[in-house]
Amino acid sequence: MSHIVTVQDAVTAFADWIEPTDAELDAIEQESPLILAEVDLLDAQIKTLDRPVNEVDARRIRRARNRFLAARRDLANRTAGASVPGGAA
């Protein structure tokens, strides 16, 4: 008979090593407005999957898309101005 064993100890043994660094957490925090805007856009699009798109739905999708594009632009402009360590002087 073959015994089934768990490998949870092996997987969770390195939990201290897989924690996100402060730099990764900062990057997630900077991207959170973009992520939230994309979720709003997806929500607006999902609401229209099972029915024809009416004028209110089209307006909701258009506004969500504009918020998503604005958040993406703001993130791109913010990261373009950031200095990269190790660059030329």
C-alpha cells in the first residue's frame, strides 16, 4: 500500500525567504490605482456579458476605460521621472 504524505513542511519551511521586500511592496502600492481602475473596467465589461449593451452601460464602460487610461498614464509618467540606480552621471 502506498502512503500519501503531505509536503506542507517543505513548502512552508522557507516562508521567511519568500516574503515580499519593501521595494516590491512599494511598487505594488504605486501600481494600486492602476489595478483598481482595471478592476472597475473589467466589472463594467462583465456586467454587459449576458445582455445587450444599452446607453448607460456604454457610458459606464467608457468612463471606466478613461479612468484606466488616466491611471496608466499617471503611472508611466511617475516611473519615467524616477531615477534608476547605477545609471550614467
